[in-house]
Amino acid sequence: MEPISIDDFKKVEITVGEIVSAERIEGSDKLLKLKVNFGSEERQVLSGISAYFPDPNELVGKRVAFATNLAPRMMMGLESQAMILASGGGDEPLSLLTSTAAPGSKIH
């Protein structure tokens, strides 16, 4: 992996968002569609985490870290407006990077 500078890292905006709703996307085995409250706005976030959450409703109410200044990305005809941050996955359990901070709080 190529190292990045601290200036490169400073470009990434990491924000706490509270998941308001979570649902499977018809036709996809991997994607969940999340509605996320970032304090001053709500965004739609698509994430390939459905295998780890058989009941997407267990995500509702969780406050999680998101990369919020990525360019929007189209997936399955829907726009994703941020990226959820997690660790693990694959053969390991997936762990969301949760927070008790208010939605919209920046992670420094």
C-alpha cells in the first residue's frame, strides 16, 4: 500500500451520523440502503454490509463514523452520498466504528 501524507489524510472528512432507516436493495445480495442523519442534513448511503446484518433494522439508531466528503457514487441506480467506516469483514465479524457523539460531530 502506498503511504499518504498527513495533508492527504486531512482531506478526509469523518462525521458521526445516526442511522434513521436501513433496508435491503432489491436485486442486490450485498447492499443496504441507509438513511443517515448528519445533524444539519440527511443523506442516503449505500453499503455492502447486508451479509453482516440479516435484520437491517438492528442498525437503526446507531451512531457511526462516515467519510462524508467523497464524491457521490451510483450503485444499482441509486446514489450513495457517504461511506460507512467499519473494521473486520470477510471471515471476521464486522465492527462498525460507533460513537456516542451527536450526529454531525466531526472526528479529528
